[in-house]
Amino acid sequence: MEMYVGLTDFEWYTFQMNKKYDELNFWRPGTTSFKALQPNDIFLFKLKKPYYAIVGGGYFVGYSQLPCDVVWEMFGSKNGTENEQVFYKRVLDYKRKNNMNLNNLNIGSIVLTEPFFFEQKDWIKPMNDWSDSIVQGKKYNINIGEGKRVYEEVLARIYNHNTVSTDNNHVVADRMVKYYEAMTKHRIGQGAFRVIVTNAYLRKCAITGEKVLPVLQAAHIKAFSEGGPNDLNNGMLLRSDVHTLFDKGYITIDTDYYVDISKHLKEEFGESESYDRYHGKRIENLPVRKEDYPLKEYLQWHNDNVFKG
């Protein structure tokens, strides 16, 4: 497991701490790719001057470069502002400050789940090897030096202990075992679900191949309201109209990933040619990794419980 410490400001910290969201978007004004972490790795928040302290963190879900309007639609105030106007202003202010192209409103989104924040009395002293030249963040090894010291202090606060002595290996080991057990239980929120599905399907509709991002939506195969999880294996990226028809049972995908168009679509609306052309065709746009494909049990659920036949 890896650990990354990212810089943020006091205003963002206080806003997020007071909201107590289940997920958040740690956005950046630029679009430099973020490859420091793998899913479930820990991401910590370090305040800029004059505070400097480490004040919380979260568990990394994924990274994506997205237009501001799409980011706001996905996360809303989980971006750290009360409304969209303030969000846009903050993005533009940061871009202007860093001499970035103001016509390019794409930003980098580091998506985190189950964020945690510390009250001021529990703030952690930052790494003593932190350079003033760092403007975004730094990756640390949790097994040695300052990375280990900060990581253990984070664990101590998460598990409501004031200290975890680096000399008490049994205590540290116990905390780490509990942490790794908890890693398998991290819940993915709706915003994170949309990001991981969008990335897995390479920003193209699974059925039509549509690439226009604003009209693409992350669809649950087994409905969230019916207990379907926010997991990649329960999602597909669909064009908005196809998503609507999928949810209403006029379109389904069988367990071999072939498209089935309901006869009721034409019977009820008199026109279905634009959708019929996909009938009987195997989905061409599936995730690169087979382990990310839709689970057949969710597809079967949709066929049995939603599809009109």
C-alpha cells in the first residue's frame, strides 16, 4: 500500500469537514495525470501555509480529467464549494494564478471515498523532509522514516487512540491488521461510481460507441434502489437515451453481452429503427480488463426483473 500527501487550503478543509460527505473530489486546476496511487491507497490532506499540518485524508478510488460542468454534475458540493458559481470562480482563480489556459475548463479529479478529518487538536505535524518547492504533493513510503511516522499517527486517530508508539510493534501491527481488513469494505459513492465506469469504458457508450461525454451516463445494471451496488461490475456507460430505455426495460444485455431490444418499443411508440440496428449485436465497447466486465448475475437480474421482452 502507498500513501500520498496532497496540499490543500484551509477553506476547503473546513467546508469538507463540516459536511461529512461519504466521498469527495480532490480536484486540481491542471490536467497533469495522477499515477501515484492504486485504488484503496491512502491520500492525506496537508494544509498550505501558515498551517502546514496534516488534517485528514481518504481512500483513493481513481483519477480522471473532466470538464468543470461534468465534474460539478458528478460531485456537486462534494467538490468543496456550496454552489457551482463559486466552484467555477475557484477553478478560474487557480488557473489564472498558475498561468493556465482559461479557455480550457478541464480539471483533474482525484476521487476519494470515506474521507476523514481531524479537529485542530488532533492535527498531525507534517513531514520534516517536506520541501517548500512542492506545489501539489508527495508520495511516501509507509514503512520507513517520516512516512511511517505520519501513517501510524493517522491510524492512531482513525482508531481513536492518542498515540501509536513506533516502538510497540504489537500495537502498530494490530492497528494495521484492522486497517487492511477495513480496506475491503470501502464503499463507493455515486460520484466515484460514475468516474470509474466512465474510465473503464474509455468514455464511450457500451452499445452505441457515442463519445460525447456530456450525454454519457453511468448506468446501474441492477438498480441501486433494488440493492445494486456502486461497483464497476454493476455498471455500464450508456448514452442518456439508451440509459433511459435500459432503465425502463426496453433494452437489455444478455449474459453473453448481446443487445436485446424489446418489441414493445415499436408497439408503444411506433418507431424504433434507430435502436433496432443494435438488436442481436454483441457489445463492442467493453472494459479492457475482463474482470471489469458486467457480472452475469446482474445482467440476468435485469433480464428477469426489468426487461419487457
